[in-house]
Amino acid sequence: MQLSTDRILTTHVGSLPRPAGVADVLLAKERGEATDPAAFDDTMRKAVADAVARQREAGVDVVSDGEMSKIGYATYMKDRLTGFEGDSDRQVSLDQAPYPAFREKMLRLTGPQPFRRPRCTGPVAVADREPLRRDIDRYRAALEGADVTDTFMTAASPGVISAFQPNDYYPTHEAYVRAVGEAMREEYEAIVEAGFVLQVDCPDLAMARHTAFQDLSEDDFLERVELHVDVLNDALRNVPAGSVRMHLCWGNYEGPHDHDIPLAKILGAVMRAKPGAVSFEASNPRHAHEWTVWAEADIPADKVLIPGVIDSTTNFIEHPELVAQRIGTFAAIVGRERVLAGVDCGFGTFAGYGKMDPDICYAKLRALAEGAAIASERLWS
């Protein structure tokens, strides 16, 4: 994992808006329609190459493949693992439940969620290694000749898979999430062996409190967080800490978020997780104030922070000066070398869903790079 040794490096959370043609192919496949494998691969290959090129044009240093081939960051695994089938009902999050008119308005803006969230109905194990292999091959091809500082590829954490895909098979939640962790271990190791930094997406440690696990008491949820960190650490047992980062978030959607569990209550568990870097929300109105929690926390000396210094749910383009100020805040906490400038969450977490304009997303990334340049001049002058 490259660090900010002589300037603040920029990155993001992984998912980028899929072009219309890419989303159409993914949604057709999601509906079970026949798709030509060669045409699918060609579409994704071009999309990944374009995503890498646009990231570099925007000034992003640590790039991803944009998750182009994935229908969603937490549900794609149904095509790679055994044990999942059907669909499951969507729970209304605790913060949005009191506002049915708001939910209807947002549905008109974002469109319906077109992806399936299957249930676990049998033993979980690796079923098909080809999707990951093809993702790696397409990404490598896109990186040829690209002037990038570093690269990363995302994968769902065991906990977020369990949060999106309910368990109907294993006798306990612990047995379920441990089985998922063992099944996902191969993907984590393959990404690192391919030469990419692994980003494990872990919204289960925060967002799931008011979504999938909303029926738990706070104490029971915090116990679950500790369990999920244990499972994640075990799944990463063969991956060096410096080759993996984790993403923490409270849900990539515009909404009240007044039921978000405070960072302070989960930070101890997050710091216990193996990944050497933590990507987290730090700019949206519900979590921007929590820089004070980081300032007061006992952060291990080898942990790198990747604060979100631009929001991922608004089409506002942040002013580079604001970006620079936010970077400076975290550099003062852990030192400039241990900060990468990031984004609160992904810009395209699910294909064909959301309200973010693709061109504005890349304009926001340009503002991120401009703000990082301002901060670098101040921090290294």
C-alpha cells in the first residue's frame, strides 16, 4: 500500500457509476436473461479501461476498476458462491421509517432497487472462480500504460454479505458468517496475489445497526460487530495488513441518518481489525463532526486513515479549499504520511440505481485532487 510520503495521495471507495450500456447488461443478467459471454466481457473490458482513464484524468492516484462487472458491492457474491437463491424483502431503515412521503420522493429520483438479495439456503462455498479471474484480467489490461501510483480492488466482507443475504440454513448467525468468511478468503487472497491492494467493504459494522440488524439491541449489535471483526481477521489470516484496507460507512444514501450508531461506540472494534488502513465517512452532515472522535482515539501507530473529504450522495462539487481543510484536520491527528484523501462512500454501489450524475462524480474527484494539492503544499512547505 502506497502512502503519502511526499504529498497527499487521493483515492475513493471503489464503485463508480456504470455507463448505461454496462448497467443494461448487468440488469439483463440479473433478470436471468441469456447473455453472450464474449459480448459481456467486451463490454466490461471497455468500461474498466474507461473508468481507469477517467480516474487518472481527474487526478486520482490510487485507482480501482470501478466495480464495473458487479451488480452490487454486497450482492455480487451470489454469482460466485454456493448456497444462495431467491430474493428477500427490503427492510425500511430506522431513520426513513417515519417518513413515507420522503421515501416515495426518493424512489422517483433513484429508481427502484433492481437487484436481488438472495437468501442463504445451503452450504456456502466457492462455486465459480471465473468471475474474479476475469475481473483481474480486465483490470490488469486497463492498467497497462496507465500512470497510476497504486491500485485497489474491492470485495464484500463476510459481515456485509450476511447483512444483505439473510440466513435460512445455518443454525446460528455466527456459524453463517464464519462459513461466509472461509468462502471469501480465497477471493481476498487472490486479489492481493494479483498485485492489488484489497479493500474489504464493511458497512455491517455501522450501517447494519439501523438496517439489517435493526431488531438487535445496541449491546447485541456491538457483540455482533466484535464477532464480524473476528471473522474478518480470520479470513485475512494470509493477507499482510499493509496490503488491505477496510471501508466503514453508515449507508450511501441521502436520508435523515438520525439512527446512525456513533463512531465512538464501534471505533475500538474497527481499530482491532487487521486491515492497515481505514476508509470512513468524514464529510457528510451526520459524520463530519466525528473528526474529534478520531482526535481522541487510541489509533495504532501503523494505521492509515482514509477520511472521506467529499460526499458521495450529493451532486454538489466540493470547493478544493474545503477539501484541503478537511485533509489538514486528519493530518494533524495522525501525521501527513498516514492520510490518504478519500470519498465518503462509493458513487455507484448498485448498477442502475442512484441519483449521482456520472460526469459530476468525476468532477468531484477532480476537486478532490485539487484540494489534495493545496493541502500538500501546506503540509510539505
